[in-house]
Amino acid sequence: MDEQAEVTRALAELVDLLELHFHTEELLMGRASFPEEHAHRLLHQACLQQVRGVLGELELGSRRSLAELRELVQVWIQDHMERQDQRFEAYLKQSAQPENHARRADLATPGIPPQDRR
Ligand SMILES: [Fe+2]
């Protein structure tokens, strides 16, 4: 397999992994009522659009080096995970605090006083 075929195959695998990762993360954000979910989803869409765009160019015969692919991964994916995904992780950790459990339960059933809930 020549380098371009290998770059294209690697990027196609990356797109599959990203779709799975983003989908799973979005499900978790929804379940956790992450307040930044919408903005985070937009970042996922932008990332996928960028990576799919490069993959489409490769499939049409454009040439990219492994170094360019590495930079793409670093800028769009590693940066996203280190900066944006950390925000979600921090939110989950904060939500796991016992005092925040009670507050979230109050928000989940508005209008019914906590003592009347079963
Ligand atoms: Fe994310």
C-alpha cells in the first residue's frame, strides 16, 4: 500500500472512531444535562466536517503527507479533547458531589417539593 492509500485509510478509520466517540459523548452530555451540550455538539460537527472534507479530497486524488495528517489530528482532535472535553469532565466531577445531587434532583422534578416525591 503506498503512502497516500495508507493516509486515506487511516483518516477513514479516524472518521469512524470520531463519529462513535462524539456520539457516545453527546449521549452522556444529554444524560448529565450538561449546560454546554449544544455548543459542544457544534464543535463536534465542525471537527467532523473538517476531517471528512480532507478525507473527501484524498479520495478524489489529493495528496497529503502523514505530517499534515498528524497536524490535522493535533489541531482538531487533540486540542478539542484537551480543552473542550475537559470542561465536560469537570462538570461531571462537580455534579458527582453529594450537595449537587440534591440540587439536580430538585431541578429534575420542578413544582413538586422534595418531601412529596417518591
Ligand atoms: Fe467532545
